[in-house]
Amino acid sequence: MKGKTRLLLAVLLAAFTVVTACGGGGSSSSNGGSSTVPTASDYIGTWKGSIVVSSNTYTTTLTLSSNLTGSLLIPGMPATHNLTTPSSVTNGTISFNLPISVQDAALNSPDCTNWNVSCSGTLTTSKTTLNLSCAGIVCSSGGGTASSWTDAMSKQ
């Protein structure tokens, strides 16, 4: 019985190796199918969501152009973050540094001297929801404070 079990395991392992080597175990198809791993083009467009900051809910709009630059708007704060450095997409995850808002930069406040926020996001399988997470140092007395937030944004 042990010999038959070993033989069966060897055959299954060989079959798995052949399927994987031929691309059958991957997420894309060579016959014209699309990849399930999001690419940069999947992130292009306008995304809407909301974040909660200090028990207040704010509407958010993220717009990404073809070169993955754009803006993150939070009208209720008000805050306009211009994404002038292109975002990157690696293994389906988008990443970018969130610059200080235009409004806070204009104030040249010492509360914002240590601003340093980075964001990353992933798409759901349907590629219609962007789960965005941001964390870093935001404006606060003394030069800034650590903060983080998440935002489930819907493609418009």
C-alpha cells in the first residue's frame, strides 16, 4: 500500500509541476483572457469614498490619470492633495506618497513641518472597489502626529 501511495503522490506532484510550468497555474490566460492581478490601467479613473477623522465623516475623491498622477480631494476639511509624483503598481498594489494639502502648504504652519504620509491600495476581484490605507505624520501641534486611516472607494 505504501508503494501505491508514493506512486500516486509522485504522479500528482509531476502533474502539478507540468501544469505550473505551462502556465496553467497562473492568473492570466494566453488565449486572450485578462489577468486577475490589477495593473496600472485598472487604477486610472475617479474613485469616491469617505474617511472618519475625529468622529467626523468626510467625503473623498481620488482621481488618477493615465500616468498615475492626479489628486485626492477632501472637500469638508478642505484638503486638496496633488499627486504630482507618479504612483507605482507592484504585484497589483498601488503605492504613493501623499503630499501635504495645497491649503496646509499655503499656511506654512509649523504644525505641518513633519508631514510624511504614504498610501497603498488594492482592488477587489471585480476591480470596482479600491481599499486604500494611508499612514504617517499629519499636521498637529508640535510639528505633527502619527495617524492612519482606511477608505473603501468605489470606481465612478
